[in-house]
Amino acid sequence: MQRHDVEVLLLGNELLRGERRDAHLAFVAQVAQRAGARVDECHAVGDDVAAIASKVRERLPRTRVLVVTGGLGPTDDDVTREGVAEAIGAPLEFREDAWREIEAFMSARGRTATEANRRQAHFPRGADILVNSLGTAPGFALAADGAHVFVLPGPPRELQPMMESLVLPKLLQVFGREPLRVETLRTVGIAESQLFEMLEPTTFALTAYSVSWVPSIAGVDVVLTEKRDAPRDRLDAEAQRVHERMTEVLGSKYYERGARPLALVVGETLRARRETLAVAESLTGGTIARLVTEHAGSSDYFLASAVAYANESKTAFLGVRAETIEQFGAVSEETCTEMAHGARRRANATYGVATTGIAGPGGGTPHKPVGLVFIGVAWDGGSQIKRVIYPGDRAAIRDRAAHGAMWLVHDRLVRTPEK
């Protein structure tokens, strides 16, 4: 039986009860790809010594690398150490060097390590300690039954740097491969089924890549992942063929060959063109501003945001005429247009963006149903407003509207020559 490259074992009752979502699998898989490896299986087990030991024993002969996450804290439900030790038949031993690190970590933060913390300084005999500089839970690594086992703490802010700095170098040694070629091609505002049909002739002719369709609120990512034993001389040509096909059939709805989110693509384009953006949001409640300002340096192009929720604020802050709202309603093309121009003028920005709509769950009518949104972008001398009915609950409608508004700006930038 051929061993898997990598398997992941997620530990925690909170995962099985639905109290917390997994935050590790995608990251571990991405790091493994950089070592030319694949995550072939993932398993979840609760905080039970016997269950952990059983699953670890089961997986060791089946994989070259087993990454175990969670359960290294100081409380009585943190039993990963005990489970792994039982699985490999190695007793737990107290490590003075690890204890000193834990004491120093706590002392530097004005706290004192407790007897509960002493549990975190116990490791299976023969394990190598993986230092955790961001928490009190060291990880550890060991070899058993032909597999390399890496046991890491649960908090993502602790696990991720340890995976990068301590585990990845080991994976590079274990596999000795080139990184897997992964191409991410990002779209917005198009359904997965429609995208699949448009690209089917191209994507199914690939011999060097497998294709994943990854939908989100914003759109669908087409992810090309190098196949095992793929002909590497075909990688460039096949990826370019998909890129060209998407450019041809999708236009500005295909916005990125890479991993940048839409707001960053828009922002970097604005920066390069020395242009600016201001936002007027009603139903999206600041979501567009959050998307834009998540990225460092956004002050280069993002000038201002107004969450004008009440009709009076649309008039007072953005200059929307009261008669416009009275005649057409707050949720209308006319109001959206005046909101976008108002934001642009008040901030003296190149572009103004606006959203107004009905996020629900109530407030809809046959003429203006829940999900109806007007999104718009305005510039000196013109505007583009779209009427859209978005599906989903309140949160989904708001998020879709925010991404739709960002796409309108992107579309305008693509269509407008740089001055």
C-alpha cells in the first residue's frame, strides 16, 4: 500500500459539537504544497485519550507525515500529549528546558506559571520540542512506524508560524520535491454552474492539472493544482490556456490570476493611477470600507466612508435631494446615483461608490423584494448603476452587495484608459 503524503488530525470536542470551525486544514495543505506534498486525508477526533491513541495508531502506517493540531493547553481536556504517547508506546517525561521557556513566557507578561502549566512541559520520550514563541503550549515532533508526526497547538496565531518556520523545513527534507504548482484564477459575480459550462471545454482538456471550483460570497475561484507525476513541461502552457480562455469569456469578471482579493486588486490599480475612492453605504453598513481598509497602505487611495442608513443622513451627509427619496424611494437607482456622486464630491475623490437596498429579513414588497440592491459607481461626468436581486440571508445579501460594488469599480477601471 502506497503511503499518503500528509494527513491531518484535528482534535477537540468543540469541533465535533460545532462550537468552533476548523481553522487549520487549508493552511496546513498550503504549506505542504510548498514542499511538493499533498494532504490526502483529514480526520477529527474529540478530547479523549483512547480515541486519539486509536486514530494515531491507525494512521501512522498509512501516511508519511501526520500533522496533529490542538489539545496542548493546561486544562484537563487537553489530552493530546497523553493520546500520542499511548499510541506510540512512549511514556510522558517532564522536560525542564521546556518548563523554563514556559516560565519565562509568563513572567515576561507579568504572570506566574502555575502547576497546570507544568502539564505543558511533558512530552513523549524521545520527542523533539517545537518551540512556541507566541504561547505557553510547545509542540513536539517524533518518528513512529515509518511516519513523521508533528503535534502543534490549536490557536491559529501560534500554529501558523510554527508550521512555517519549524515544520516546513522538515517537510522539505522528507519529500525532497519541487513545490506543487498551484494557479488560482479569481472571478466575481458569476455562478459556479455558469462558470463551469463556460470553461468546460478548456478545463477538461488539462493533463498536468486537476481543477477545483471554489465558490464564495464574492465569486468562484478556479484552482489548478499540479497532478501527481504531471508532465512539468505542460504546466505553463496549460495554465496560460485557461487564463486566456477566462479573459476571453469573462472580461472584467475575471479579475485576478493569483491570490489577491478583489478589494486589493482595485486598490493597487487606483494607487498606480493616482486615483481615489470614497464610499456611501446604506444596507452594507460599512462592509465596503472594511474590505478596502483591511489592506495596508489603503490610505493612498481610500479617502472617506459614510454609512448613511437613515433617509435624513443621506440628505444631510451626501446631498441626496429629499424629493428624490420621496419620489423614487431610498432603494432606487436615482437615490443610489445621488449617493455615489455625493460621496465623490464631499471627499473630492475620483470615484464615489454607493449601495442601497433591502437586506431583510423583512421590509420587502412585491415591487421591491428582499435582496433588491442598487450598487453604483460615479465619476466626474457619469455613473454606472446596477439593479441586482441577491439571494441569501441578511449577511449574505450585504456581503454580496459589497463585493458587487467593488466589481463595479474594477469594471470601470478596466474599461477606462489610464490618464
